[in-house]
Amino acid sequence: MSNSATFILAPFVAAFLIFVFRFYTREGASSITNPSFLCAIGTVALAFAYLGLGVFGMLPDYGTIIFGVVGAALMVLAIVRMFQI
């Protein structure tokens, strides 16, 4: 893993911010069991898993690509959920 591989975290950050924005604006931050809150927590957990695996050198050969695809999927999910009523 190179030092420039941290750009993979950009979709995770974007998805997290969108999930949190939806949690506070659309769902009124009423309960921690709301799907947006749980997705935000999951996004942060995956980002920390990526960083942890990279630090300990346990990231698989194509792990960066896999985490990038998962981050992009989470970002798309966050955008789609933002426009749902």
C-alpha cells in the first residue's frame, strides 16, 4: 500500500457526511436505531478497518480496489437514500 492510497477514503467520508446529514435533517435524529445512523456507523467502521489493515500490513493484494468499490457503493447508497422520502 502506498501513501497515496488514502484517496480511497474519500467515498467513505462523503457517504458518512450524507448519512449524518440525512439523520439530522430528514429523520430528526430521533433514534440511534434509524437506518441512516447505522449506515453512518458502518461506514466509519469500514474506513477504520481499511486504515487498520493498511497499518498492520494485512491488507490483501486487491484490498484497496475492494474497499474503493465498497466505498463507492456506500456513497451511491447514501445519495439514493438522501432523495428518498
